[in-house]
Amino acid sequence: MQINLTGKTVLLGVTGSISAYKACDLARLFIKAGAEVHVVMSPSAARFVSALTFEALTRNPVLTGESESWSSALNHIELGKKCDAFVIAPATANSLNKLSKGIADNILLQAALAFEGPMLVAPAANTQMLKNHYTSGSLKMLGVNDYTIIQPQEKLLACGDIGNGALADPENIFFETARVLLKDPFWTDRRVVVTGGGTREKIDDVRYLSNYSSGKMAKAIALSLYLRGADVCYLTTADKEGLPSSLYTIDVESAQEMLEYTQDAIRVAKKGVMSKASMNSSDPRMLIQKIPFLFMVAAVSDFRPKFPQNGKLKKSALGENWSLELVQTPDILASLNKDGIRTVAFKAEMDAQNGLEHAKALLSQKEVDAVCYNLLKNSSSFGTEENEITFVTENGIQPLGRSDKLTLAGTILNVSKSLADD
């Protein structure tokens, strides 16, 4: 799924860490997403990667102490004015401590002190250097001052120690920066539950009943919500490849598990929801939580084996014909308590004549606020990179067109805003 950052401009700060070379991969990710990238390097960073490397990648001049010019915009004051976010990756312990104290004794720190927009730092240092009370205190201070801290990894460090301090994966730094750039006030900090994938009903320890659902649409919804700043709980039977590591996910298998975990997630999402009247309260203790949402995208199996077996059933023991006794799985949408939450159901049909009417019927039958209706041709329609959705509510029918699933997910989120009255 390709995130679109067209029209966004990123200022990438590189400090003197052995992981400075990974900033090249990060710059590539931003450029691939359509963003314009400018780079500022500390004097120490040039010991690891040359400015020419970043100029070749970004097609923009790199700001260094030597290249700074006051006859153009290539200086620590003007460069930041054209950028939407400033991410320092890697950020050494030395730079972190200076940033927290407002010290600006090199070109990168001067640019950071002059920058008015959102700041992100991705620490990279020896474990003990990061654990030192000065550095840990600096990170806390930066957090208090609205810096986004992108946590380092625990692994074998360049110094030979094993511990926390390795630079976060460039992909995760990219995700966190994209989240800052794409933040939507409506979705920011709103609790949202997303279910996805086809449930699996155990026959024995090696066989199960399932369906063709790939989970790609649910994954796109979860990612799109995350990028808009939502507090997402993603329940899925599918893989999580290509999602931010900080997106909270729960692996599920069966319809019963999906029901139980969804019920729990909704209970958590509803905690702290207060009346609309409290929004004008001057009491700081009166915390207002936005109305939570549920996007029920999972394709839940309708039946399960009545007697799932342990171990593997032997073909020789089953004979030439094998009859499985099946029972219905729980109807998750009908079972959920949807009071105080906005629910968007997904309905896939192959009946071109009656499919839309079946989708409309879900509004009252399952007491949902909207239905995303998808007309499929056959089993080959599953797992594709594109989709076509019609958004159905009591107020009418809105075709959302056909597009790649991440773009379509964004469109679904935009029209879903009308369901909330907070």
C-alpha cells in the first residue's frame, strides 16, 4: 500500500551516528511517497555519509555549516519555513541533550531551534548513553515539549553491545512522520476498532474452514485511521506486513474469538465517553472522548464444525466419504452492544440484482449506522489491490468509485465523519 505525501515537504536532520546511512533509505521512502525532502547535516554526520549522497537522492542542496547561504533560502532560518515536519534520524545522545536545553552550537541544532512546525526525533546511541539520567531526562523534556519520540530498537549495536539503542527501522520512522503530516483533527485520538480477514474454524489440528477474504481492505482501513491519528485496535486473522509496529493489533482465529475480542475492544473504546453537554465545562477534570467507531470488515465464517478434533484425522480412518456436521457461528454484528459507538459494516455480494437491497437491509437488521457495499464478480475478486464501494446509510446511497484500497479507505473515512455528532 502506497502512502501519498504529495504536496508535503520534510526536513530531514542527520547527526553523527553510525546509523546515518539509514537516513538515505528514509529519504527514499519520503520521495517514493511523493514528498519533497530537504536535508540538514551536523558536522559529525559528514564523517559517515556525504552531503553529495543526499543531494543525489533528493535533488535538493544539503544544508551544512559550509553550504549555508544568506543570499538564498539555504540557511537555518529559511529552510524550515518551507517544510511541514522536521525529523532528526538518527539523533545521537549528544544532540538529544542539546535539543532539550535549547543549545544550538551547530547548523542542525540551529535549524531545529528555528523550526516552528512538528518535530520528531529517532534516537540512536549506545544503551548506557540512552539510559543515562541526563539523556533519559532530555527525552522526557522533549516529549513534554511536543516532540514525537520514535523509540529505538533492541538489538546488536555497532559497539558490540546488545541492548536498546539501535535506530528504528526507516519504515517505522516514515510511518510516524507520515502520521504527523496526515493528521486529521476528526480522527486524532478517536478510539476505533477494526476487524479484518476471514475467520478460521478448526476441523482438526491441520485443517480448518475459512473463506477467500484477504484482509487487505481491513488493513487499508486500519492504516488509514492510524495515519490520521486515531487510537486503533485492529483485530485480524490476516498478516500484518506493511503496518506500523506501533499500531495495536490482536491476532484472532475463529468467529467466537472475533466476537469476544471485539466485545472487549468496544468496552475499552467506550471508557470515558461523556455527554456532549460536558464539552463546555471549564473543569479540567472533565475529559471529553470522541465517539468511538467500529469498522466491521472481517469476513466471518457462517458455520463451524460441531466437533473439532485434536490431532490430525487420518484419511484412512475417514473412508472415501466424509461428512462434517456443522453448526452456525455467532452473528457478531447482531450480538454486539452498539450503544455509544458508530458502526460501519462491510457487505460483499455476488447478486447484482439484489445485492444492494441486502446491504440496505443490514441497517435495520443489524442496527448499524452505515454499510460499505461491494459487488463481487467471483472468487477472483478477492485479494486484489483495488476495490469499489457504495456507502449506504439511512440518508441515501453514495458511490465511492473504484480505486486502490488505501485511497478508498481514506474516502470511506471521510464520508464516515457524517455519522458522528461530537
